[in-house]
Amino acid sequence: MPFGLCNAPATFERMMDTVLRGLKWNICLCYLDDIIVYAPNFQEHKRRLRKVLKCIQEAGLTLNSNKCSFGKKKLTILGHLVVEHGIYPDPQKTAAVTKFPVLENVSDVRSFLGLCSYYRSGPVLGHFLPNAETKIHSDASGYGIGAVLVQVQDGKERPLAYASRSLTAAEKNYSTTEKECLAVVWAISKFRPYLFGRPFTVVTDHHSLCWLANLKDPSGRLARWALRLQEYDINIVYKSGRKHSDADSLSRKPLFESVVENCDEIPSLAAITDYRKEQLKDKHLKSIIRTLEKGDGYQSYQMRNNVLYKRNYDPMGQQWLLVIPKQLRRDVLKSLHDAPTSGHLGFAKTYDRIRRKYCWPGLYGSVRRYVSHCRECQRRKSPPQLPSGQLHPIKPPDIPFNKIGVDLLGRFPLTRNGNRWIIVCTDYLTRFTVTKALPTAEATEIAKFLVEEIILKHGAPREMISDRGRSFLSNLVKDINQLCQTSHLLTTAYHPQTNGLTERFNKTLADMLSMYVDVEQRNWDTILPFVTFAYNSAKQDTTGFSPFFLVHGRDIVTPLDVILPHDTENHADNYVQQLITRAEEARQLAKLHILDAQAVDKRRYDERHRPVNYNVGDLVWVFTPVRKVGLSEKLLRRYFGPYRITRRLSDVTYEVQSIEVTSRRQSKKDIVHVLRLKPYCDPQRQLDDAGAHMIPRRPATRSQTRLQRDADSF
């Protein structure tokens, strides 16, 4: 095998495996031309070494004595220092890291990160001992999961291996408990060779996982996980998050470590034994308590069982309201809004539930801010205002087929002629429609239709509107538009109203076809030309004329006109000139009728919608309907993000990009209609007074006004 070929390493490794068959993995290890012979003592080492050297000699291979080492208690191999107690990084390599020159460009940064990543492991990784107590430390965050394989050796826990990965887009939607379960199941699968067939312990900082191995009557995802764990001898124990830093750090980004640390310091409501002590931690409440203890009276406050209460002036609630200290308000809000027994209901219901039993200064604003910044509510619920964006009608052209809309309709049942699709082209002035049945929706069929049915019969259009289908974005269609100097306008995703004229005809066309298809629906392509003729010959309410008349300047002759007698003589001497003049006047009149109809539609539309303006850099949620096999669409989240506004294309169209770029698809910028956008409120600022101005306001109603009045009086 010559050097330089891509399969040379694999061929050489197979050859070494053949030479050392029966010895590899038993008394030696081999990686290409590096052979390690190991033994518990020197005498056994000599015996094993003779066996290995004999196999090499019989194979006709030679060794370089300058590169051989014998009888070593520590050895540098494959960039690591192997000793009796564990595996260390090669000191020469770590010195290269610590003495790395100052980084000056992107290439230097990449080289440095690659060098560091090779040694991204524990300071000393221990050797696996089959009889030692084995543990797995697992943890999950909102973005990743991590695990550490640990053994108790010489009375101390020693790490054997580290593992972590980021969560997929679907896994990020899991609940906290499900993410922690995923971390456990993934870690066990990752370290299966060390765990299978022997008892081990899983250490987690999530107390709810203690039931995972003994789950009764599971279903769905939890059932699959429980079944996967049945083959293991597993014991799950709980460990406080503060003492669980090894796996915890693997699952979290450094940017969010301080946030997690602060969350751990908030005491659980169920764990509080001295509520007075918690109230004294709040400086404001502490001053009130001290004043009351001195005998100075407060008309609205009172100490009851050494706990501070405030008088309730609302006859519908309790007489005395428990005053919540500042450090416990998030827990109260989470319990009365996020918990399943609270249901993530809106602001009014959440505020009413809290104010009947509890109080604190600024309760109204705190609840309103917390609910509006709730991540789950933002991802599911639609904004409580009028829909965004006002109507911007498409101005009709001056001549027929100067501006067209193109769309694909299907797929339909396969006809006897082999067709499955319908391509539709609608003229924005005359409303004249051209249709054709297609066998496929490939770009070649689209291009053939545009050339043969549109360009060669009606001339090249100046503008063409279509959706973002793969066929319309093909290079073939793009080349045709460039040759004809046609401007290709694209609709935004999930907003077909941009090409509304064509979309509306699609509905009409489907209605007409449904009247004539057979039971198997395999004759729709033979009916298509007839129903298209019927549409083009009918008077349109918007223009006041039939599309055929506006295109050809004369009334259409139907089969019935041929059967029944009618006057076909033209008495005017200048009939041709009158025909031309009449057609041009009809087109101009049709344009005026279209503009009038658009003005009426715009006035009606704008009454039910509101103008919205976003600035570059604003964070938004993007409405994205999704479908998942086996799941109900009604229970899926509707909004995804956050996205950042990168460019304002028009009053109703924006360019956005995801701020969490974890894949090539997320790095792409999307063009979105404002109807699909709503402001993003950072969940980290749920209790931040500085974020109050970011709260989207809903229209003033009697209930909202009453709640605000009650809060002010309180």
C-alpha cells in the first residue's frame, strides 16, 4: 500500500489487527504503528512482550529501536501522558497552550481553539475499575445536557469521562423535568459499555427524577424512556444543585451561569419554616415591622402571629392580606401563573387570583409585567390587539398582461393523462386567467408554460408575482425573467394575501371543478379548459366587464350563440376603429373600477387592523404554523424566536434573523409580513421594573379600567 492514499490508514490498521490477532485487547493495544503492551508486574510484562515481538517477527515487520520504549511506568502516547493513576495531557502540549503567542487574526483564534479543544477534559481521568462503585452525574439546561462518568476509587470520586451536547429545536420545547430525564437517558446510553451488567447510581439535582425507574402506567415519551432503563440496575438519587457543579457546568453556557446561581438562592415556598425571617430580608418590610414592634401604629398594616399583613379594602377578598417579601415574589407569581393548577391564564385572571390573598407594593405592575414576559404564553397566545399591518393594494397596470400572478394548485389525483397539478396565471388588469394541467411541478414544466402560454401568446410581462416555491425560484425561471426583463416579485412565507387575486381564483376554480369531476376525480384535467372558458367569459363585479372582452375587445361567441339565431351584421362603416376605441375605453374604465374597489377594501381592512412599526434591532416572535405527525396542531406552539429585525423593506414587510444561530438554516434571513410578528419580551426581565415600557398594551376595556382603578386605590 503506497503512502498518500486516503484508504492507506485503514488498510494498515487491518494488517496490524491480523498480525496481533488474539493479543489485541487482551495483552496489548494498537493504533496504526503504535503498540502498547501492558501488564500488572514486570515478569508478566516480559512474558507478554515476547508474544508481541514474536508475532511481529513472524509477519516480517521490523521495529525502529530509537522509537521503542520498554519497561516504562509512565509513557507519552498519542499526545497524552499515561501513568498508574490516570491520564494526563502531554506537558509539552500544555506548555504550547500556556505559552501560545498573542492572537492577531481569525486564523490564530481557530488554531488556538483547535489546540485547546483536543485537551478539553478533566485534569486527570481515572482508569475504569470493574468492581468500583460507579456513578453518573447528569444535568440539563435550556440549551444543552451534560454528564460525567465517575467512580469511587481510594475513597474519592474520580472522573472517568465527560460528555455533553446541545439540545435540538424539538428538545428545547420539553419541560424541565423532561429535559432532566433526557439527560439521564442519554448519559446512560453514552456510557453503556461501562454500565451494562453492573449496578450504578445516577446523581441528579432534579428531585422529580427519583420516580423515573419505577414509573407506573407510563405513556408516550416517558414510556419509551422507562422501557430503555429496564435493562439496567439503576439507582437514582437527588443531590442539591449547588453541589452538582460538574455536570451542571457542562449543560450550561457561561453567559447564563449567574442567572442560574441567583435562581438557586431563591428559597422554595414549601421549604420556608420561618416566614417572618423572610419578611425581614426585605428592607422595606423590615422597616414597617420594626415600626409596628415599637408601638407606632399603621392603619393598614398589622402583625398577626409575628407575620406582617395588610388590610384588604376589597369586600370580595380576605380581610387581611399576606405581604410577600421581594425575594419570594417570583415564586408566588410562578405558582399562581406557571403551575398546571394556574394554567398560564392571562393577566386579569392571574392578578385577581393573587390580590385576593396576597399583596406587595406595585402588585398590579408586577403581575402585568410577569404575564406579558412569560415565555410559554408568548410562544402560544396571539397578541390581544387588533391584527398588525394595514392594507397596501397592488396597483393595476395600464395594459393587459403587464402584471401577472402565477401559482400552482394541487396535488390532485392522477388523471388518465398523467396530470397531477394545475398552473394558474391571472392578469391583474383584465382578470383574464390562463390554466394548464401539468404532470409535475418541476421548473421545466413552469418554464414551458410561461413561454408557450403567456409570453408567445400575450407578450412578456413587466412584473410577475408568485410564492417562494422551489420551482418558481429555479435558475431556469430566473433566466427566462432576465431575458424578458420581467421583475419577479415574491410573496412572504405564510402570507398568500400578497398574491390574493390568484389565490382567490384558485378557490373559484376548485369550486367549479368539484361540480363536474367523477367519483374517482380522474377527469379534472379534461374539464379544466371548459371551466376556465366559463370564468373568462363571465362579467366581473370589480371591472364591470368580462376578462375576454377586456383582452380581445369583443364579446365572446359561445356555442349557444352558434345554435340560436342572432344578428352578426356590422352596420357601422368604421367597425374596426370603434372596436379598438371601445376596448381601450373599457380597459381604462376597468382600471378605475379596480381602484375604487381597492379603496373600499382598504378602508374596511384598515378599520380592523392597526399600523405597526418595528425598528432595526428589535426582537420579535414570528408566527410559524407547524405540523408534527401524531401530534395535534391545536396543542403546538405557534410563535418561534426570538428573531431580530435586520431590515425594514416596507411598512408591512421586514427582514428577520434568528438570534440563536445553531444551524445553517437558522443563519438565513427571512422576509416576514408584519401580521406574523409580535414584540418579544425577555423572560429574564419578568420582575425588572426597567422593562415595564416593553409591555404590549391591549385595548382599553371596562374590565381593564376597573382592575387598574382597584389597583390604584389599593
